[in-house]
Amino acid sequence: KLEVDANNTTVAAAITQRGSGDILNLYDGSTEVFSVVDGGKVGIGLTDAGGTGCDPDGNQLLIRAATTVGTTKGHIMLTGDSATNGQGPQIVFSESGSGSSFAGAYVGHVRTGSNSTGDLVFGTRATVGDANTVPTERLRITSAGNIGIGTNNPSNLLHVHGQSRFEDYLRGNSTHNKLYIADDVAITATKKLYFDSGSNTYIDEVSADTLRFSTAGTER
């Protein structure tokens, strides 16, 4: 075995490859399980299809393993250091140049209950800001399966807060072939079904069970 025990302010161990060979290979018996190839790219896990070892195949990091989809295990697991609601791990994406690492977007898991119950959240950065600017949440999939766009508390299977645009049919099935236009209150002047891209052609509910049809801003 190899052990390194150091107590100083310099590097405890270093491997330098001056040629074109791999920098580091680790084996379980005769099977390669970890490889750092020339240039610093890393391969982990099962031997590649060509039988040449843990070849990262040009990727900066490649992890090759048996399928884990639909199980409690994964090729990668991120876990936080506590059991606190409102907290959780995330992956951050950045493309701000070689000398900086501003957060541009994230995918995270927010704990909402015990035993890792929680929501999957997606955020993007909309402003230049600085290194401390946090991306804004844009989409959330709750533990109940509801999807929220523009809201972090979706109350339906799909809950969109803000203007939306559909460029194809909205379809129901043979049992529920319906389109509901709902509001937080029974009757409001803003609960309208608009046509085209303007604001002058619409159908709205002016009173209980009474519809109004308007074109060019005039009731017809």
C-alpha cells in the first residue's frame, strides 16, 4: 500500500508526467477503475467498449457504470451536510471566462420534508451583476409532481405564473376535453380569452354565466 503523511505548507504528493502517457491509472486487481489521461481528462468506472480501460473518450470527466435509472443509486449522488428544510445540493453552471466563475444557472434539490423529500429547481442568471449574483429560480418540480413556471408553489400539475404562448393546439382527452380559464376570484376584468397577439379581440365573463364577445375593442 501507499501512504502519504505530511505536515507542512507544500504539496504532500505530486505525480508529474512529462511524456504523452497517462498521468495516473488505478486498478482493482487487473481491472482499471480510474484513469487520468494525458491532458488531465478523467475516466472512472467500467472498462470502455473498446476494452482499453477507463478512457474518458475526450470528455473532461466520464463515469461509466451499469444502469442506475429508476433506483436509489446513481452514477453521481450529491448530498448536503444537514437535514434542514429549504436547503439542499445543487449543480452550478458557469461560462464567464477562464479568470472567473460567475454562476450562470443551476439545478438543485430543495428539501421540504423528512428523508430527502423535496423539490427539483432550475434557475438562470438574467443580469450581469457580479460574482455574488445568484441566478433566479425559473422552474420547479415539486415532490408531488406539480410543475411551476414563474412560481415556486405550483398548485396544479402545470402552473404558469405570467404570460404564456402556445403555437399549437391545447388538447384534452375524450373524458376531459375542456379548457378552463380560472382566476382567484369569481369575476374580474382580466379573466379573458384573447385571440391573435393584440388585446382588442377576446371573450370574457362579465357576470355569472354571461359571456361577452369583443372585436376591435368593441362588444359585439
